[in-house]
Amino acid sequence: MTNPLEFLINGSRHTLTRPAALQDREGLVTLIRKHQLLHRHLDWRQPLDWLGSDPFWLMENPQYIEAALAIPPDPPGIAWIRLFACLNSLSVQDTWDNLLDNCMSFFRKRPATIAAIGLSDWFSRLLLHSGFSIYQEIVVLQADLAEGFKNIQPAPQTVIRPYQTGDFDRVLFVDQGSFENIWQVSASGMVYACQAAAYISVAEVEGKVVGYQLSTSSPLSAHLARLAVLPEYQHLGIGTALVQDLRNHFLQVKITELTVNTQSSNAASLHLYHKLGFKETEERFPVFTLG
């Protein structure tokens, strides 16, 4: 592990590398606002919500914080790179290597799959340089709810209704039973997701919650953030019914554009969205993993 007290970079002898602490919030806000070299994970939580969770390391000189890297696991065994920020005055490669090496000391005792989305070319190059490999791609699709959306009748026994607070545990169970580990949401993550949602609905079969969708929105568009159906209830039109329900909801509030992301390897999801009238955009983002 790199010396946590001093790290020589670009000729500076007063740059300290140390774990971030709660009292670093203001300095980290300043760093992020400078918006020079910045990676923020697509997450329900803001990067600084992870302060107090390990590993979260930073570099600072006597005046201000120069760089930061946060990779806290959540759920256990899966650690997304939540934040990497670096001033342009530093060598981004040396800074990344230093902070990653310190973060990796955490995972040597607590093994996990480290994952990251390559939202920019410079960040993807850093990941590849450090031994990350491309796991899959995120595909972005879009639909016009008013014109290009196809109506398909779901199974008659399916009941779609709005989410209620008492559904939380059942929705979490559906989520964790429907996604591979890397894409699962923890209980705390689901709390943040529900708080950020514009509309959530669940699917019931004989009184059992077997699927749900969670969507966010802006004044002009909506985004289908989570769509999950238990494996034993798939291919019964339940996912279709949930998407059509959110379509009706957003049309009532005059929102006609809907986007969704899915994995390039998820043939079932891609088939569903294409069937409903979604079109793939040119946006694709690589997902990298290490370990």
C-alpha cells in the first residue's frame, strides 16, 4: 500500500493520501464542483452519501483536496466505483494508481467484484490500464409513448396496482431474485431508489407480488429505472403489463418520451423492449469488472 502520509506526484512533496472522513464533505464538494476530471456512478445516492463507508480515499495538499476515489461495496461482494475526481494539475494516471492501490488494500481482506461504467473515454482507459476487463455493455433505448408504443395484452390473472409502503420487502425480494448479483440493489439502495422514484407499481398473481417497475421523471421525459419479474413468472406478459401501466401513468401527466437501459447480454429484456416499440439509441456504455 502506498504511504498514507505522503505521496510524491508532479514534484509536490506535500500531497497527503489518507482515508476520507465525514469532515471532508465541504472540501470534496469543492473538488467535485470544479468538474475537471470526474467520474460519478449512475446511482440513487450522491457520491458524498458514501462518506463514512470504506474504502473512500483522497489526496490533499495543505490548502485543498486534489483527488478522491470511493469504491464501497453495496450489496456485499459487489463494489461499484462511486466516485473518482482529480484536478487537471495532477497526473491522472499516477493519481488513479495511488488511490486505487490504497482502496485495494480493503479488498485484499474482503474480496469483491469491483465494477465500473465507462462513461468517458479517459476513465475507460484508466480501467483497462489497471487490469479491468469489459463485462458487457449498457444499451440505451427510447420510446414515444404517444405514437410508437405497442399495446399487448398481458395474462388475465395479472393485477397491476400502485406501490404501497408495505410492499417494500416483497419488492426487494423480487429485485434480488430477478437480477444477477452485479445489478442487484441492497435494502438501503432500494430505500434511496423509492425516494427518487416518480412512479412505482407492482404486479400481483393470486395476491403474491411477482414483479415491479420503478420509474423516474423530469418535466419532459421519464426513465424506466428498474423492471423485475420473478423468474418463475416470466414469459406471462407481466413485464409488458407493468410497462403499459407506467405508460398510462405518464401520458396522464403529459410525458410522452420514455427511456430505459438494459444490458447487451440480456436478450429477454431487449426482446421485450423491441416488442413494445422501443428503439435503440446510439448510446452504449461499457461495464468493466475486476476480480
